[in-house]
Amino acid sequence: MTMNPGRELPGCACYPVDMTTCETRVDSGSRLTWDFESVSSSFDGLTVNISEPLWKGRACFDVIWKPEIKSGDAAHCLQKITENNFFGGDCGRHFISFNTANGGCGCYPPERTTCERSETNGQNGRMTYQLGVDPSYYIPSDFDSDSGSPSTTPIVVCPTDFDPVWCEGNKHSNLCMAEAVGFLESQCTDDKPPVVVLTCEFDDNNKFLKKKKKKSCSKYVGKKSLKKRKKKCNKKLKKKGIHHWCPVTCGKKAGLGQCAFLKK
């Protein structure tokens, strides 16, 4: 069914009895469409929490957009990737990206096992998610076409015990769950990786700025919107941007200059 909540009296519509598939349109305004199929909590043993994206408005550099897929949200994107067997090809089982503007759905190469901010770039409307493992997922056994029955390959289910491991920087509840998304035991450790503290080799030239602007770097850049902070840091002083004189402050507050990596 479809509902249009944008009207003063919300509209409601149904579909023909013999309609079994729904090809989505991206020009339907504020209309919302639902199916009546049972909701699956996971797809091929993978889950995605649509309320907690890893990055908002960002995607990793090597995203593989699938033009044949249009999805309603990140969970629908995961479902479509699974149904099209993309996980058996060029898609890894760690991250996906969803385009809220047009329903686009993308995955990442199997070798993409981390997605730090430094490995992303800003893309309007894109939401990137880290996939989780369904602890109750049963890995299906192979089907024996000769006998017409499942083979004797044992069914595997991961325990729910919390015994965390870190595999190439990614945390997993236990080794079984890490292996379920493609990691080898040799790639994992139970030693928590050290926290990397980013520092900048440059310092703010507060003395120079106070002489010219009567304010320190922090007070000059201020606490207003990001747009205004960037504008302040891009202003010229002695033919150089303020971010040259205030690299730490402009790096942290505006993501500009030699210390731009300090921006969280």
C-alpha cells in the first residue's frame, strides 16, 4: 500500500490483486510505500541498523553503486544485494552505502575492511553503514542435487558469548562472528588495538593574530556554524588564509589547513 502524508488529508492507495512486485519510483514526492511480507531481521546472516549509520553524508572512496538496484532504505539495500547474489561477486560483507536522494544502493570490495573518516569523502545524501552479524544465523548446508536432499555438511551457528576480537581494526563479538563475515583467524586478535591520538606538528600563531585581529585564534574563529567558521578560516591575512596562522584551531573547528585531519 502507499500513503501520502504530505496532504492536509493524508492519501491512501492500494495495488491490483495480481501485482507481486513493486518497482520503485524516485519522483514520488513524500509518498511512502509498504509491502505485507514478513520482515526479516537479517539477510544471509548480515544485519544493518538503519538508525545508526557509520557515516552521514559520506562514503568510502571505492563504493560500488549498483544501478540495477533501487531501495527504500539501508535494510532494503542489504536485502537487494543479497537477493542479487552480489556478496558472491564484487561485494564484501563489511559495509554498504545508501543514497537517500534516489534510493541508490552500493557495496564495497571484499578487501575493504575499514572505513575510517580519512578513507571517506563527503557525498550529499549518502549514508554508509557497517554490517553486523546475526548471532542466530544458521549457515545453510549444501544441497545435493543427485539425492534431492541436503548434504551432510554440518550446520554452524555462532555462539552469543561476548568474547571480543579485533580483525584489521574492526571489533566483533567473538571469533565465529568475525569468520562469518570473511575474516581469517590469522587476521584477528583478542588484544584491543591502542587508541591512536592524532596530533598536529604545527601551532597556532596567537601572538601574530592578536596583533592583527586583537583576538586569539580560538576567539576569532568562534563557535558559530561550520559554514561561518570555514569562512573565517579562509579569510586572507598577509596574503595567506587565516588557517595558515591558526592551523590547529582551523583544523579542529573547520577542517581546513595543514591540520584538517583534526576535525571530527
